[in-house]
Amino acid sequence: MNRQRRCALLAPLLASAVALPPAVAAQAAPAEPAAVQVPAAPACQLKPTANAQNRVDVVLTGFAANQRVTINRAGGRPADTRVDAQGNLTAKNLRDGTYSIRAQGRGGGSTVPCADTPAPVKVDIADADVVATKPDTPTVPCNQTTAVTFAGTLKGTGTGDVKVKWVGSTGKQSQPTVKFTGPSTPVPEFTITAPARANPAADAPTVTAQLTVPQQGSETGVSSEVFRVTLRCAAGT
């Protein structure tokens, strides 16, 4: 058999030996490596370090899990590190300054500026009001002790925690902290006990309460009027 005829007979066999079904060929093809995307919404904030002057905490959020980042301070040395599996990192007690973060990814990098934490909104309480809510009946048996409940309201501007103080004529006091949201915020109620009178001819029991906001920082303290409640006694009590 001549050489030309042998090649003609072997050609179909070679073709069937090397040809792969389409599905097998697709499995055999190497997958393209997935590009690591730089996160769409990373953020960096500077927060004053507690009990330290001219120091800040650099707080990173929203980065890709375990992403490599570089902390840059203007005029300082860069520091390479990684965020955690949640994409967060807090670098504590660093020198105050202007910071930015360089986020590294396979598809490139991006720079995230660090913003100062917004200054807290100042709370300015302008007025404190008091009313009595109980007893809510026309008369009470004055030969028994009676609970008298007062409600208070703070008026002012800003938002934040405000410490207040209730003072009752019986000597009872209370000092709750109110989360003021302005322009008017209620205060937790204050209850004191009016004493029983000895006989129906004695004066009706009277109690008072006052709500104050002690001076806080540069703010002036505020006090309500002393609110007086005189019980109405049921006949014969």
C-alpha cells in the first residue's frame, strides 16, 4: 500500500480520536479567573480617641472581605494592612491628621478619603413644664395615703441625652436621663405619696414637685415652677 493511500485511510481515525464532544470540551476549558472588584461603597471615618488629645481612630467599613488596604496620612508613612472578613477595620490611637485609604484589588485600586466624624448636635433646653396626672378622681379618702403622679416635658433644640432631676416635697428624688429629640420631649413620670390626715378637720394633704435640668457644660440650668397639688377630700375623711 503506498504512502498516500495509508494517509487517506488513517485520517478519519485520527479525527475521531482527538475530537471531543461539545460538553466535554466545555468542561475541559480553563475558567477565566474572577476579577476581585473594588467595593462600591467603602467608607472611612476619623473619630477622636477617648481620653487622648491629638489622636484619632481610623474606622473602615464597607470594604471587600479581607481586602488589602493602605492607610495614608498626609506627611506620614503609609501602613499596609487588611480589613476583616466583614470588610471592617478600626486602627486605634493614630496621630491626628488628614487620612485616606488605598484599597487594593486585582482589577485595580481606589482611594477613599477619610471624613471627620460630625460634631455632636448641642442640646439646649429652654423650658421645663410639670403637670399632675393622678389622682384622676374628683375626691380621695384623705384618711389614707394617696399616690400623686407628676408628668414633665422639656422644650428646646438639638438632640442628645439630658440628665434631669425630680424633687418632691416628701423628700423623694429621681434623676433619670432623657433622650431629648426636640422641640418637645416628655420626661419619665414621678410619683410621691401624700400623707393621710389625722382627722376630717385637719387641712387637706398637699404635696409639691419640681423638675430641674442641672447645668451641663456651658449650658444654664433650667427649672420648672414648683407644682402644688392639694387633695380634695371625700366627706368624712
